[in-house]
Amino acid sequence: MRGVVDYERVRSVSVDQVATLEPEDCVVQCMPDVSPAKWHLAHTTWFFETFVLEPHVPGYRAPSPAFRTIFNSYYEAVGPRHPRAERGHLSRPTLADVMSYRRQVDAAMARAFESLPAQALSLVELGLHHEQQHQELLVMDVKYNFGASPISVAYKPGQVATCEAARPLQFLPFEGGLVELGHAASSDTFAFDNEGPRHERFVHPFALANRLVTNGEFLAFMLEDGYERPESWLSDGLGWVRQHDIRAPLYWRSDAAGERREFTAHGELKWDPNAPVCHVSGYEAAAFAAWSGARLPTEFEWELAAASCSSTGFAALEDGRLHPGLPAERSYPAEGRAIGCGKELSQMFGEVWQWTRSAYEPYPGFRPAQGAVAEYNGKFMSGQWVLRGGCVATPRGHVRPTYRNFFYPHQRWPFTGIRLAKDVR
């Protein structure tokens, strides 16, 4: 994904994502973890300007030197940055200014493509996948910002249907053993540096749940005082629950009549007991697993199981279904829309990001990318947990068995859910 056609295709998706938003919608930042839509549009443009045009196109001049600071996310080697928590304080540059910035950089990229060296084309490929990551973040952030409003707002209005009854929960055994995991360097497909190198790892026998945990199952945890049971919680998790008075997954609500509702990107919907539970923190996921007599899988168990699955036939960002479990615009295979796995696993890909109990750490032999983009992944390998599987807002090309997402265990504004695991003795 390096050519001008790929570039134009990916860049157009970001513009389409804000087509139904008002300029005011694109400035809001309701908590430090989210970013305004306007910032996402500008930062992804800044990436191409900073890492491709400035070093590889003689005579290129940035439209505004101030953008180098305003739209720098975390690249210390590039220079100073505007504080992340204050991105919503910036009324200028306006959304119109940002769109003009995108057009100027896109025009410069179009002129430069034929003369870019191989090293620059590799950065273009990284930049396009980076922009796709921000397309997913934009959905999550707009949803959070709209969810904080007292006015009912839908990012993507539309009629939706309820889920079919969830299949019975079963634990499917896997033998484990000495296995190879991670992205193979010999592959000609793109992967981020944190997905490799491919390496051997011993995985003990384990059993993995055949599907995701549902809303109804999580409600049972709540009704049995799950949030008040210290024995189910990690110490930090229980402290987080008490400090923030957490009593339910993010976006669960009740109307005036006491009926349970759930806020989604499609608006506020009737709560569906059969839908996969979504927007739970790693702490909540681990507590639910302990209460259930199970545990969260390791990322290695998850990848070993996912390797037997075909990562096709699932909903992704391109389908426009931005809530897990809802029917997509086109039909999918039955049994949770998943995907023909050898052990009848379902919902492995494209519904919710699945928490694992693995710390986000480097694989043996990991080396960050060279140059300023060395800060892309490696610097975050501390204190976070790995999630696997993608979600309904993940671009299709990012859903693969080796993809390692990562968040802090208290974070739950991403599309995060639960799959259970057990030891096999």
C-alpha cells in the first residue's frame, strides 16, 4: 500500500468520516484520552509532511510552521508538542484550515510520488496504516464526545435490529506446545514492528470460550454485586471502581421508565442481552472472568487459536456497522458471523477488541523501526495490556491474528469486550 491510488483511497476515507459532522463537532474533546476529529485529520496529514515531504522532497515548505508543534502527537525527536489534554482548546486552525492543509499536502504528495526513494515509500506505507488507525480512533472519539452530550446525538443514524440468541457458551480445548507466533519477516504483507519478530513460545494446554461474553451475562455479574466483590478484582481495579463509582459498562443507561438502554454510534438503542458486551475496561474484564470461574486468555493463547480461523467475512469500518452484534449491510455466515474456525470458534474478529491478560511487551529480538518513527510503538511497552481481534470500527486490512492493540487496563472508551479462557490440567 504505497502507490498514489492507495494514498488517495485511504485519505478519502478520513474526509468521508467527518462529512456528516458540523464544524463544532470536530473541535470537542471531552476527556484527555480522546482527540478532536479536527486534530485526527491534521495529525495524519502532519505525518506525511514531517516524515516524507520534508526529508525527501527538496524545497518543500510547510504551509504553517506552527503545525509542526500543534499536530505532533508524541514524537519527542521531532520537537515540542502541544499538550494532548489541551487539543480541544484550539479553535484555530479552523476545520476549514485543516481541510486546506490536507489538500496542500495531498497535492505535494501527488507530485512527489514518482521521485520518492524506496525508504520514503516505506514511510508512505506506514503513514497510510497509521491514518487507518486514526480512522478507528476518530469513530471511538466522536462517539465518546457525543455520548457526553445531554442532547441525543447519533454519529451514524440508522435503523438497527437486535441480535439472535447467543449460542451456548462452551470452552474448546487447545493442546498448546512449542509454537511459532508473531509476524514472519518473510511475509510480503504489511505488519507493524510490534507484531514481530516471529518467535517460538511454549503455550500450556488451555481452553478458550467459543464466543464473546454477552450483555446479559455481564448483567448477571452486576446483579450478583460483581462490582462490590473484592475477591474478583485486582487491587488497582477495585481502587479504580471505587474512585470513579463504576457500576456498569460505559454507555449503559436507563430511560425515565427504568428500561435499560445503550448509547451507540447509531444513537441510543434498546439494551440487547445477546449483543457482545462492549466498552469494558481490562479491570472489569478480569473481574468478570474471575467471578465466572475463568480467566482472560494470554495474547499467545488467543493468537494460537485465531491461527485456525479465516479472518474474512466479518464486519469492519468499511461496512458502516459501528456497534457489535448488529446485522451489517450485507450478510455474514451464521454462528456469530465468524468465520469458519476449525474448532467452532466464533466472533474472533471484527466485533470487539478482546482483552488479554498479557502485558504489552516486546517480543524476543524486537527492534524498533529506524529513524524518528522508532517512537511509533516501542516507547509504549510499559504498563499496558494487549488486546486482539479488531472491532467493528477497525479497517478491514488491520484485522489479522498477529495485530497487537494495547491500552491501559482502566481505559474503556475503545470497543473493548471479553472472551474467557481456562487452564486445562
